[in-house]
Amino acid sequence: MRRTGLFVLLVVVLGALAAMQWLGMFAGDDIAIPMDGSPTTATPAPAPAVRPDPTTGATATPLGDGLQATRTQVALPPNPNLADAPTAWLRVVDHASDQPIAGVPLRTVQTGREIAFTDERGLAGIPLREPEQLAAVVDGYLLRLVPTRLHSTETEPQVVRMVLDQWSIVREVRFTTPNGARVTEAFVRFRPLGNGKQKPTPAPIPAEDAVLQRAWEEHLLLAQRPVCADVPVQLGTWSEDRVHRLTDGAAVRFLAPGAFTLEAATTSGLAAKVDVRVDAAPRTNAPAVRVAMAAGAFLTGTVVDASGTPLADTRLVQQGSDPLGLVATTSANGTFRFGPLPAGPLTLHVHHGEHQPLAFGPITVPGEAVRIALQPLSRSALRGRVRSHPNHRPLAGATVVWTPPTGTPVTVKTNAEGQFVLPATGNVDARLTILAVGHVERVEMVTPGAAFADYDVWPAAAMERVAAGLSTIFAGSVLDAEGRPVAGAFVRWTPAQPTAAATGLANAGAVPGRRVLSGATLELPATVSTGSDGGFVLETTQFGPGRLHLFGNDAIAVNLVAIAGVTRNDIRLKP
């Protein structure tokens, strides 16, 4: 009964993961088992401009100009929550042996960025400004969720217990070229065959081991998050669109047995699309999934407008995507080349900033070159003026970017009076971004053809904001009982009567026909950390009386009054 409940919970949680932006505070031997038991082979397709792959010696077609494989470009955003010194300590151990595990990456759940590694003692210092959800990622172990507690120490760290994954079905994947050589790397997707109603058997987790049960649940939750990007975990129906970047012989962990369509491609021009079955065979001596790849096919064509004029910079992607995440961009004469692809039908989504988007297909690949004609979008002039807040000084040379939901962004500059005229396309609201040197970025949803409007932007420099009466600054230092500076301490401003967003532009979003996404108000952190000299600078728009105190220790505090345009530099916080 307990296992049934756990399985129901798993299904509910995994179904909800597709809508989650991020979690709240709180990987045997050879396998690619073809359906008929013989090595799988993709149907070869003719491809132009064939040359040997320099790494494998295989005959393959490179991507070439105008094609981009987006899966190869992993750009992690910066983490603004990082401090300049450890604020928490973690010790990672093996749950069964209680022995420390060295070299464990600790990553943020939100972005997947690594912020620390454990040393030979299993210890890692975590430099966080605020509490944040982390994950411990070790291949062969279940993924663990780590709700990090600040102020833990090197001598009394927070303990994370890693559990060996004994329940996933582990299989290796082997790739070969048409001449039998190894393929060193491929991008692979497993899509379940059938009606998509796979019912995986829940893992036989001992009911008496609460740590193990919790580890399994966390593993399933994290398997689709960025922290799992380099750990191939396949959750069947719930992760059918996930693409794994696999080296030859890499082990994939499947939640349950089943039949899959395996799609694979390489940046050197190889492709494959085959059906395979993963059975619940023993974890050792299990057959590998063997995939014989072939030279991929390339679709070529031209994109033109209604009059037959070629359209440059048109963007083309495959409906449903493909393992490489291919994006083709037309050249100056409107031509494109899209691939590598296995033989078969596909539909292309075609986007150009000044034309209506189009789903073109299905097209049979390989085949003749195609000609795609796009219809123009309606165009309307969008006018406005960019000013500095709060003095309403016009800003010349500011950059204004119109980004429609589909198509190419349009960029213009403001004139000497801060005014701009922008050719907006389409008939739906789009993002208008204002970028002015020395000012905070403003982003707003605007309707094409909207009436003339002023777009006011905040000064980016804190001292300019204080001088304009927009904010106040508290500066000083944190000292210990002996009067020595304390580095890495967190100082927080708590107003007696918290107000809504800052004044000035706070009501801009309420103007009919306007919806400001960012930059209408000034968003400042309520907590800052001290530097190596114990000093801090905290800016706020929360005016009036309040308390400046150490985060987590309200006893160390001073009562102050935040006055717009006033700076306090003499504050001392100490026991």
C-alpha cells in the first residue's frame, strides 16, 4: 500500500514538473536492444559536400554556414546570490558506509550552475548571500536535494547523505559510423513508443529507510532540472523530449523498461532514428544499445516574400525539434540548408520579422529543394520618448528594441530630443526594451501602433539616485565583541511600515494599454553582506523608521530613520 501511494505521488509530481519554473526552498554493461534483437541501423541518405570527420575518420557532412546546433551551446546565467566567502558548509557522505565523497559538484537548482566541490574530507564551503536550494550530483548515486542552511560551519557542517542508485535500469549506448568506427559523441533523445501511457513500476524501496525513500523522491524531482544536464536519466513518458549529450559507451539510467524511438545526430553530419527496447535485465552483463549511424540527409531550399524576392535572415526550425536543436538561417539570397536528418517526413517552422510565421510541410527528406513563400505582416509606426527619471531629461542615443513573439527584433536609436520612431510589425503585443547608458533597463509589453508615450528610466548609479531623492544609503561596518571587522555577515533593513514598490514610476503599469515588466520601479535587496573589511553599503527606497540588524540575529541592531536623499556613513553594528 505504501508503494502504491509513492507511485501515485511520483506521477503527480512529475506531471507538474513541466509547469514549474524552479523548485521551492526546501547513472552496467552494453545495451541498445533492437526490437528484433539485431544491431540497429539507420537508413543511409544521400548528402552533399561529404568529407571525412577529423575525429572519427567517418565519412560525414559538416553543418556548414547558416546552421546552428543549439544543444552544443550551454550558457549558464550568472548567480547574483554568491557571496565572497563561505556562509555555509556541507559534508557529503555515502549513506551506507558513512564515508566522505570527494569531488561532488554542488549546483543551484534554479540554473544548474556549480558553485562548489567537496574536498577529500567530503567538505565544501558554500558562498551564498541568501538561503538557496542546491543539489548534489554524483554519477551512480541518486540526485540529492540540499536546502542549504546558512551559518553552518566547517566543524559542524550540514550533512548530505548520498544513496547508490540500485533501482534504475542502467544501459550503455554504443554508436558506430557506416564504416564501423566509433562515434565519440552524439546528441540522443528517447521517445516512448505506443500511446504514451507508460506505467513504470515504482522502485522497491525499503519502507523502514526514510533517507532512502526521500533520496529516491528527490532523484525523480531533479532528473528534469538543469542540475541533471550531464547525468543521463530517462524518466520515460515524463522526459521524452529531453536530449542527452552522450559519449560512446555512456550509461543511461531508465526509470522503467519499455520500447523507445531513439533519435540521434552529431555535429559532424551523422544521424539515426531507430526503435529500441530496454528490458529489465540484470544490472551486470546486460547488452548495450548499439546504434549504427549513417550520413544524415540535408534539406535545401529558398525562402521568398509574396513577390518572389529572396528573404535573408529567415529562421527555420523543425517542428518538435531534433536532437541537435538545429536552427537554420537563410543567406543573403534567401537560401538555406537544414540537417543532418534521418530519412523521413518533417515540418519546418519558418519565421521572419516582417512576415507571417509559417508551418511548412510535411516535407520528405531527402528530396528536391523546396521554395517557401511568406506573406507580409501589417506594419505600424510606434513612437515614443525616452527620459531620465525623475527630472524628465530626454536621453539621446538610447537603444530601443522591439522584440515580437516571432521573427527578428527591430532596433532603433533615440534622436537629440530622446524621441524614436520604430516600424512595429504584427498585431499582437510585444516586448519593448529601453537601454540607456547610465540607466536601469526598462522592459514593457506594447501594442503595435500604440499612442505616443514617454518611457522613463532610473539612474543606474546609487549616488545619483540618492542625489535625486529617490533612495537613501546606510553604510558602515560590522564588528565583533573585540571591535574586529566581521566579513561575510548579512545586514538587513526592516522598515517599521513596509511600503509597496518605490515611488515615481510605481503607477506606470496601471496606465491603460501599458504593462511594464521591469524597470518601472527600483528593486533593491533588503539584505547585503559585509566585505573582507567588515564594511557594508545598503541602499533602500523603504523610507521611514525601522531597524538595521544582522540577519538571523535581531539582537545586534540599531534603530534608524530612512530619509530620501540622505546618506548615513557612520553606522556600527556590534554586540
